[in-house]
Amino acid sequence: MKPRRDPARFGRDFFLQDTVQAARALLGAHIVREWAGRRLVCAITETEAYIGRIDKACHAYGYKRTPRTQTLYAPPGTAYVYLIYGMYHCLNFVTEPENEPAAVLIRGAVPVEGAEEMAWARFGKSVSDLSRYQKKNFLNGPGKLCQALHITRQDNGTDMTQNGGLYVCPGKISGEIQTGPRIGIDYAEEAVDFPWRFWVEPNQVTCV
């Protein structure tokens, strides 16, 4: 099936904004994944901002360029997908002007459409057969999210603002956004304390 273009998808201008602002603005937004004739949609509940020019936690800190980080220099709205621990993929959205390495890591989400396919991808079973623990930990981590949406390194460099099978659309949240330090960056010296992690509870997301 040919991937359909959603007229509400975020364009280049959305991702061109300041990375910290983008990380907040992405809460509640919908990631749409067209995969193998299926449409998978989830609403973002947790993000982290990474800014290469000042952030020792960013892969491109100090404008470091490697084959891995080259995607961070791409136009805003590009998907940056990397592998951690040799087994988990992480989805990021490149932000700010081209050649200014910065991105938002998508840490968590809740299913909106296609939950059955996501459950099979995550656990090899139907949603109705998931345990309470599995339901609670369905998409609450970057690796879990990528597994559920069938996102791999093959998606690295995808321009999400153009016609294609991976893009982002507006959504809604209610209540206050929570803020705190990012997770798993103990090596990043002063950047450890940057309050660049943002999240809302699953019940604060409105499925539009």
C-alpha cells in the first residue's frame, strides 16, 4: 500500500524551532508509521532535548562529525535513529537550522491506532493477552517505542516532512508538563543537570 500523506503532518518550520521548545511542543503529538500496509500511530508522552553546541550529552557535542552523527547536521525534520547497547534503537527528530546539530529524543508514548500490531511486535502476543506489567511498560522507553513501530537504522535520515511512511502530526495534552534532568547521561558533567526532559502522564494525552 502506498503511504498516504497526512495533511496535518508537521512541516519543516515546526522542527526549525529551538530544540528545548520543540521537546515540549512534541508532547501529545502523534508519530505515524506506515509499515507493511498497516498504519501505526502513537501519542508522545516523554521527550529529551539534545543540543550539540553546548551539551556534553549530545553525540555531536562541540560540532563533532562522524558517520554516526552526520544525520544530526541534516535539515530539521529528519529522523535520527541510532543503536544503543548493540540492540535497542532510539528515534530522534532533528531540530534547528541545517548544520546546527540538535535533536529531540522520543522517550515514551501511548498507542493510538494499531495497538494490536504493536503488541505483536513488542511481545509476540495480542493486546488482550498482555499482562498488567506489559501494558504498563508498552511504549515507555525509546527502545520499546522503536520495536513497536518497526523503526530501525534503515529509517535513519528519513525526511519526515515529505511524503513517506514516518511522520509527525499535531495532538493534544491536558494538565501540566513535568520537567527534570535527562536519563542515563552520568558522563555528561554539567549537562547532567540540564532540565531538558519533559513528560506527561498517559492519561494527559488526547487521542484526536
